[in-house]
Amino acid sequence: MNVQRIYSEVREAAAKFALVEAHPTGDGGVFVKAGFQTSAGNTYFTKILFPDYPAGMPRVYVTMPALQSSPHRYTDGHICYLHPSMWNPGRHDLTFVLGRVAKWLNKYEVWRIRGRWPGAEIKH
């Protein structure tokens, strides 16, 4: 985990997103809390973990409100905001991740109403 890169990216992301906070972990790492408001006006809070960052994608968990069982989530509950094969540590950063999470949350709300996930999907 590149902690300095994460702190730098938190500062950049905070200029574009209203609620982005870095928090230290007990083992010298860092996690991020971020809040989102969807186009329907609903508010969601997330916790973002960086197990192998930047080589590996951050893992994003929606912490509040609790999500219904839905498509595009892994068995441990983190959301699939991007197919893992598409992650590029040279191009993607926290701001990119937050944008994808915002999109995922809006799609989740459409899914709840219509019963189908909007947009393109890649099976994995």
C-alpha cells in the first residue's frame, strides 16, 4: 500500500467530492470514508480499503444504509464498480474510483426500482 499516494489522492479528490476523509489504520495503513448523494437524493456512506494499492483496485464497501442483496457485489460485500481486468494503476486514482462508485450507486437505485441493472455488464 502506497500510503503517501493515498493521502495525496484524498486531497485531490476532496476538491471534487464533498465528503472524503482519510483515516489511519492500526497497522500504519490508511482507509478512506466517502459520502455520496445520488440523483434521487439518497445519501450513502462508504469505506474504501487499499489492500494492494496502487497495483490492485481499492475495495469499496457501502456502510450506510445497508444494501439489499444486489448484482455487482462480491461475497464479502464490496461492490464491483469496475471489472478487475480494467484496473490501470498508471491511469486510475481515488478520484476515478469515487466517480465509479457514484455511478454504481445510481445504478443500484435504478435496479431497486426496475429490477434490472442498467447499462453494459461484463460477466466475471
